Amino acid sequence: MNDCLLIIFTRNPELGKVKTRLAKTIGDTPALEIYTFLLKHTFNITTQLAVTKQVHYSVKIRENDLWDSKVYIKKQQFGDDLGLRMMHAFQQGFKEGFKKIIIIGSDMYDLSQSDIENAFSELKKHNFVLGPAEDGGYYLLGMKQLKTSIFRHKNWGSDSVLKDTLVNLKDESVKLLPIRNDIDIYDDIKDVEVFQDFINNSEIKKQA
């Protein structure tokens, strides 16, 4: 059995329920369009990876969607907050026999297939890998052994998440990957060329 597992956390693409902080500036419809675009990007950079791939849905598993069930194993997230949901996903993965597990979200444009391949490669040499995000969180987490403290007592969505996680890992073998920009608010996309068409059709342009 392939001992490498990639977990992709995703939200169902529904109007008014995705990229809500971004939507406050550009409107619900462009925010949904951007999220759908990011889902397709995540699909494109993961579908050819030579590892086992799981998609974990936030609300409800969908059968006939972007994620081909021949390529992606579909699962349901569970837990009261993001940390517990990630912890349960890792626990399940290790219980299923995987030795190297990486988790990413489904909304990182600043991420490529080679970035994920490199993360798995670094996981051969280190027990943990972390991809720092510009906003103080992280866009990727990988481990070879479960450490539950990573997932507890964090202010998820704040700029302290990476710092607090590194405190939990201070005595561990950790590889930090290059810093990447994740997309939560308007400032994350306003100067990125690929998002300009979305912005031009958004509330912010209508109000200008």
C-alpha cells in the first residue's frame, strides 16, 4: 500500500457560505466564483500526485462533483473546530496505515504540484513539515506521527496559529517550507493578475 496520504479539506461551494471575509468586500457571487476557481486549481495540482488522496467535506459529501471518486476517496469532516477536524483526519489516516500524511486546504492559488511533492520528500527526512502562510497561519501541515497538541488551544484564523504551532513543535524535527499567500480577504487578491476579472465583475467595482 502506498504509505503517503494527502488530505484535502474543502467546503461545499455554496453562495454566501464560502470566502465570507472576502465576500464582505467583493460580494457573495464573485467570492463563490473565486472559490470555485480555487477548487479547480487544487484539483489540477493534486490529481496527478502519486499518493493516496482524500477529500474531506465540511458539511456533506457530494458524489457527482469536481472530485472524481476514482481518484479521490471522499470523507466527512467532524469536530467542533478546525483543529479537532484536522486531528480526527490525521488520526483516521494513521489508523488506516499511512506513514506520511499531509493536509492542505482547497483554496491556495499560490501552491503547485511540485510544492506538495517537495513536502512529501521533506517528510522523509523530518517528522513534521509546515507551510507558513503570509497571514501568520499555515497552508500545509505534514507529519509522520500524531501530535495532538498541534490541534488544541489555537485561535484558528488568527495570525498566531503558526507561532503557537511551532511552540508545540520546538523539540521536534521540523521543516519549514517557503512562505505562501493564502486567500481570505480582498488584500490577498487585489494585486494578483489572475483574479482581476473576478474583481472587475464584483461589488467593489460597481461601487467605484
